[in-house]
Amino acid sequence: MIKRIDQTAAARLAFSALAAATLQSAALAADPAPRSGGTLVAIVQPEPVTLTGAVNTAQPTSLIATNVYDGLLSYDNELKPHGQLAERWEVSKDGLAITFHLRKGVKWHDGKPFTSADVKWSVENVWKTLHPRNKAILVNLTQVDTPDAQTAVFRFTKPSLALLSTLNSWGAPVLPKHLYEGTDVLNNPNNNKPVGTGAFVFKEWNRGSYITLERNPDYWDKGKPYLDKIVFKVVPDAGARAALLENGEAQYAVFSPVPPKEAQRLAGSGKVKVETNGYQWSSPVMYLDFNLDNKYLKDVRVRRAIAYAANLDGLNKVVWYGYGKPAVSIVPTTLSQFFDGSVPRYGYDTKKAEALLDEAGFRRGADGVRFTLNNDYLPYGDDYRRTAEYLKQSFKRVGIDLNIRSQDTAAFTKRVYGERDFDTSISWNASFPDPQIGLTRMYWSGWIGKNVPWTNASGYRNAEVDQIIEQAQGAATQAERVTLFKRFQQITQTELPTLPLLELHFFTIHSPRLHGVDGQGDQSQGSLKNAWLE
């Protein structure tokens, strides 16, 4: 009897060991160890204007620049900060100083040592003066002290609570002082031949075709990157992008590289993976800017009529196939502590739209048309063109004719943000984890006509909104900032210089062979140092 019990126990132990081994093997198969080597072919579209994010915040630039440059911090899927060029940091009790302790032994790609002098120069000469997001965040920064080569102390006249949410390689890249000091930063040749501290080294830009980066053998994060090379192919045609991803010739593409309907098909094929993770840090919102100098659009009744006519539910379903949701405010619901759901809302209602247009004195002509507006859409792919076409049909129902114009990115940004030679434009901004970082620049009057992309294109001027933005920059507590931003939303959604359209759910398409591209909340605009090919 005892022998039989022992045999049964032994059998159970053997079975348990076999089951454990099977589970372990399955786990290893599901999550294999990283493998070094190989070339990743990624898609970038449209082609970047420049390769340095410190002087240009357009999304295509981010895909390249974040692999060449580092920031002080990076962010995980919960948007918690982690050390990058800064190993650790402390905020003083009064919030007027943030001390960053920098990594030792970090080198620029040309072999020069990275020090606190590079941080100080970048902050004072680029972030605070040229960068459209950081200029507002750092308005209360007085100086950066560098007591030694590995310490940088940011000093403020008022707290700057938003800063720690934007210090990654895209939000605040550190530039090499020795290559930029004493030059015209905006036209420095290193903007297109970047020299950074990042995981990959710039090798070649064959314009109109591809951009090549190679592994940085001296990268501070030992053992990384795993890839030997990344080739970013410029592929203007959406059909060609889909084909390259489906047949495996390209293994990575971000920011919804194909139309949503095509993404659904590709995901169903099993040949690629379609993921929406990695965009938490961005929290993108698509919007329609109104040029308030236009004789029709200067009347708020016209802007509200357009809002009622837009039919955002239909736009989300028909054009974006549910990869988004109708926006209530310019502050998206993902920024839950700041979002105000009580703002004025403009549900689809053509009768209200018609009544407002009649009240404004713009009645239908014999042909049914009240007036014509131009629309310039962001040339980042077919989805934006189709958005313009959808709005054209929506506005036609209430007697507004929309003339759609297309151009390349450089012409678009110059026309909308420099010359302001437009009536309406479709674009999107990343909200980032704090409205101060990505959204207030769209409404602050100080940015009008500065030719800085994704700032105040509408020409909106409101003294109270300017004051709110400036107060939020130096508010001592988060509670105070939340109150200010809710008042900001009430005003802007009443006056509607900009119509929020959709909270976009961008997606990434990548090969099942590609691993290590889903661990960061800022991955879509972050380094591929953790990526590897199976």
C-alpha cells in the first residue's frame, strides 16, 4: 500500500515537472530572448523636412530623430518617467529647482563627451527660444546651473510642473553644444546630418528614397541596440506601404501608415500585427482650424454652424473605421484629470446649422450655396484627404462649398502657420500628458504668424485665455492648474477658433518577427533600441 502511494506521488511529481517544463518552453517560445543583428526596414511617410526634433516637431522627423538623439527621460506605458541621459533627478520642496544627475561616460557620435554643458546650452538656446512646446513650458526658467560635468540644475521663478512630462528624446532632445554654439541653429547643417548620443548613428539620407541609421557601438545602454541597421524607406503611396508590410519587405510603420480599412484586412491576414499601444504619451487630437480673419469665419455663429454640420460620429465610422472617437473638447478624455465634459457640445444637427447661418446673414443663393471656403489638409496620407472630402459633403448639406487644396508638408506649414493664407485647415496635435505641453500653443496669441508649425494658426486672440495659459505655466499646485484648464476649455469651446474633430487612435503595423516595440508609452515617437528581429 505504501509502495503504491509512493508510485502515485512519483507519477504526480513527474507529471508536474513535465507540465512545468512545457509551460516554461511555451513561455520561452512566446517571449524569446532578444537576438542581436539584422536590418530593420521601416516606413516613413511623408519624408521629413529635417532630421532634428529640436527645430521641427513634425511627426515624420520624430521617427528618425528619436533614434539618433536622447532625452533626459523616457516614459513607460503608464507614462511614468525613467532615466535616460539623466540617471536620477530631484525636485526642490518649493518646486523652483529640478536637479538632474547625468550619466557618466556618454559620448556624442563624433566621440566628444556628453556633459551638463550640452544640457545647459540646449535648454537656454533651443528649448526655451525655438521649440514651440518647450518655449511655453520653460517661460519661468531663469537659468541652468552646472556645478559639475554630470549635474544640471534647472531654476525657475515659478514651479513648472509640466516639464517632467516632456523630457524624452522627442519632447526635449539634447543637442551637442560643440556643433551648434555660435551658429544659426535653424540652418545648421547638422540638422540634416544629425550627431546625437542615441542608439543609432546617422549614415545617409538619399532624398526621396531612404534614410539609413547604423548601430552605435558606444551606446551607454550596454548591449543595445540589438539591430545593426535601420533603413527608413520613403513610401508616398498607401497601397505600396500595405504591400511592403504584407509581404515582409518592410517590418515596421507607425502613425496609421495605411487606411484603417486596410489595417483591418492586414490584421485579419495574420501576416502582420496591428497595435494601438505606444501612443499614450501623444494622446493625439485631430481638429479643424478656422482662419478668424476670413470674412465668414470671423462670425462665431458660422463656426458653430460648421460644428453642428460636421457629424463627427459619421466621420469616425466612415473615414477612420472606429480608430478614434468624436472629440468633446480640445483636451481629450485620456487626460482625465484635466478633461471637462461640461463644455458646450455641438452634436450633429443640420437644422441648427442652417438657422445659425441664416441668422448670420449668409443665406443660400439660387444654386443653394451660401459661400465657399478653401480647405488645406495635412498631407500625411489618404486619411486626411478623405477627412476633407467627408467634411466637404457634410458642409454641402447646409450650403457651404468646401474647395479642397493639397500640397506637400513644407508648403502646407508655410501657408497655414506662416502666411496664414487659408480658410480652414485639418491637422492634429499631440496632447501629451499635460495640456500645457501640446495644446495651449494652439490658442496663445503670442504664436500668431510666427511660422512655427502646429501653433496658433487661427489668429485667435483672447486676453483671458492668454492669462489662463500664463497662470497655468507657473501654478504651484496641480489642483490650481486643473481649475484653470477647465475654464480654458469652457471659453475655447464657446468661441470655437478651432473645432476638435476626433481623438485619434493611431496604430502601428509591424512584422510578427519584430519584438521589443511595445514596452514604452512613447514608443511611436521613441527609440528602437529595444527592437530585435526573430
